[in-house]
Amino acid sequence: MPLLEVRNLVVRYGEIEALRGVSFSVEEGKVVTLLGANGAGKSTTLRAISGLTKPASGEIVFDGEPISGLGPETIVRRGISHVPEGRRVFPGLTVKENIMLGASNRRAPKAQLSREADAMFDLFPDIRKFSNALGWTLSGGQLQMVAVARGLMAKPKLLLLDEPSLGLAPVIVQAVFRIISEIRRSTTVLLVEQNARMGLSVADYGYVLETGRIVLGGKPDELWGNEAIRAAYLGGHAKVPA
Ligand SMILES: Nc1ncnc2c1ncn2[C@@H]1O[C@H](COP(=O)(O)OP(=O)(O)O)[C@@H](O)[C@H]1O
Ligand SMILES: [Mg+2]
């Protein structure tokens, strides 16, 4: 049984049907990437899974239990952590305090959570120096690292990552993706990306979402072999990523 199974998911915003019967699954221990252009419905899919948006119909089964219709706090407690688009880092808190907010679903002693937050800086050495500082100024990549570290503090079974590369310089995107390939050793990841090259570079399996429908699914090399995908995402002339 897959860790996550989404069946015939429909989400509407008033008149707009953002998801028109989306079905896919995520196997435990894998990285699955959902590719799609701006407006395809990627964020809506993640928001429906994490309980931030109520689906009109369809089913979401996580860890053997239906979760559609449950509230976001309940879903976090079941083991799904969502790192949303944009990097919401609170300027009035230190970086470590921001990271520790991610553990609000857990009942572990504060001292243990503090140690775990400190350990996050092994995975994210670039932000270690800001750990206890107030009045920090972080780059886009560093903010993204804080957001991902916060998501991991929930100790999720499934981490939902919404466009971690958005707006980042290529070298920073690479750093963020190196972290994703570290995370995958311990956590199942559902990654949403417009950047097909990076998104597929860490994936075991990928799906392509187009105006609220999954139009294609396959292993990264199968997707890269698809002419239509290369045309849509890579100007038609790209090579398989190294
Ligand atoms: N809060 C909202 N209210 C109305 N329409 C929305 C809202 N959020 C998203 N949409 C619409 O739903 C569709 C899918 O959006 P979204 O899931 O954000 O796509 P993506 O993340 O792939 O860019 C788009 O047409 C978008 O304009
Ligand atoms: Mg989005």
C-alpha cells in the first residue's frame, strides 16, 4: 500500500475548478515530483493534502487512513508536514526559534527539541551562524533552508515541498536540492516544481499536472524521453540531466 494515495481529487475556488479529478500515489521512502506550469494546480494539490483547502470530492488516504476533510493540525499530527510556497520566516524570532515552531505538533521536552533544532544546522550549515541572532537578514536560499528545517522539525512521515527553487539563483537551487537528496534518506517527499530539470533530478517518480489534471506519470528517464515534456519544460532541445 502506498504511503499516500490521492484519488479523483476535485478542488474548486468558486467557479474555478483548480483540480479536476487528480489521482496519484506516493510510495514510502520515495521522492515523487509533481511538475506543472504556473496555475496547473500544484499548490492546490498540496494544500488539499495538508488540510488547508477542502476538496469538493475525491479521497486522500494516508498511512492507510482517509484524511480528506480533516483539519491541518490533525493532519500534521498524523505525520504530514507542508513547506508552503514563499518562505514564511518570522523576523521577530531567531532562526532557531523559527525552526522550532515546526515542532508544535510534538510533545517532546523542550530541551530535546532544542537539541534537534541545533542538529538541523548540520543539514543546513549555511544558516548556522544566524541560529540565535535577532535582526538577521537572510537570502532567499537561506530563508528556504529555514522553511525546510522547520518542516522537518515535525518529524513527518511525508514532507510536502512547494517549489523550493522558486526565485533562487541556480547555485542556490543546487544547494537546496542537495539537501532534498539528504532528506530522502529518512523521509518520504512529495515535491512540487516548475523546474523540471531539478525536480526530476531527485525524483524516483514524477507526474505532470496540466490545468488540474495529471496528464503523464513515469520514472524520470521516461518523462525526459517524452518529446512533449521536453518541449513544454525545456524548450524542446534539452538533454537528459547528468
Ligand atoms: N485562493 C484562490 N482563489 C481563487 N483561485 C485560486 C486560488 N488559489 C489558486 N487559484 C487558482 O487555481 C488554479 C491552480 O492554482 P495553484 O494550485 O496555485 O497552481 P500552481 O501551484 O500549479 O501554480 C489557478 O487557476 C489559480 O489561479
Ligand atoms: Mg504553486
